[in-house]
Amino acid sequence: MKASTVDPRAHVNEEPRNDFSDTFMGFGVMFGIMTVVFFGMVIVKLIIS
């Protein structure tokens, strides 16, 4: 039986990305969407009442 090992330090499929930037962008986009939803619901409540 022939076994082949791969060096785990050779990140062949890993993309060179900035994790902090990805996290910050995700948080910012979600915060923006939730802010729009919040103010939309406030406007709907004011129209109904």
C-alpha cells in the first residue's frame, strides 16, 4: 500500500482574503439592512396609528 501525505502548510485552495474586512463588510451590510427595516416599521406604525 502506497500512502501519500500532503503538507498542511501548503494552502493550495485558500484564497488570499482579508478576514477582518470580510467580517466588517458583513456586519456593516447587515446593520444597514436592519436599520432600513427598523425605520420602515416605524413609518408603517405611524401611518397605521
